[in-house]
Amino acid sequence: MVRQDALRLWCRKDWKLEAGAMEYTGSQYVGEFVDGRMEGDAEYILPTETKYIGEMKDGMFHGQGTLYFPNGSRFDAVWEKGLVVKGTYTFSDGLQYDPENWHYCDSYDRRFYTEICHGLKPAGISQLTNMDPPRKIPPGCYDCGDGFYNPNTRIVKDYNYRFLRNAGLPLKRLQLR
């Protein structure tokens, strides 16, 4: 549902309606409306900062459209009534997922994508992740994808040492006595 006070007319090539915040979902929509429904070329931004740019029909993804994820990956697809008909997922490093011929890091070839593109390191220099050079994780901390976890403080910080979230209490503290 779109707040009526968030709607306004604007003009670039032609007149369109632009909507601001979506009241119930926390999403944002910029695009056209037909009979009060999201329809036509649009940009739809989810609360997770995932962005859809493409065609909409009757309030759903419909036609050509791309989902752009915050980590830099993307999913280009053809949509029908909100469901994917066919699509291609591309990781942030450019590797495309192919469900029929997927040979990345399988039992036959254990190399990382960066090793496939740029070659193997000399003997004695191990590459432990696809990222080269790898992220710097402080001693005693654990990489958790979007940052690192410090078990002493139970805090997750991003790779620039900015606070992300508190981790839950250890299980033994949660048990009833």
C-alpha cells in the first residue's frame, strides 16, 4: 500500500506517478501506476536494499527485470506474474551460475574463481578464500560474511570495524536452571 501523501507527478520523458515509502512493507517504488496498481517500467527497492529494475504488471514483477543485491550480485530474469520464468544469477565477481554446467569448486576442480581467472599462486602461498587478498580478520575473531564476530564481546562488526549487531547469548546462559 502506498501512502497517498507520498505520490506526486513528475516529468522526464512523459508524465508518471512517483511513490515514496510503502506503508506496510518498508519498500520504495518509483514508476508508473495503472488503475492504482504498480505497472510499467519501475524501480522497486526492498527494505534489505535489494533493488528491482524492470517491468511490473498488476503490482508484480512481470517481463524483463533485474534484481540487484547489496553484495554486488545480480539476477537477470524474465518474470511472469511475480514468478521467474528463466534467469541468470551473476556473482559480484562476475562468475555466472549455470545450473546445467556448474563446475565451480566441485570435486573435479577445487580452484576458486579468482584462481581460474588469474592462475594459481606459487607453491607455499595458499589462497584460503576467493577474495585475494583475503579480508583482515582480527585474531580470535570469526568471519561471518558481512563482518567478523568477536566471541569475547559477542559483537559483530563490519570489515571497517563499524558496529553491525549484537550476537545472542550463549546457549548455556539461556537454559533454565
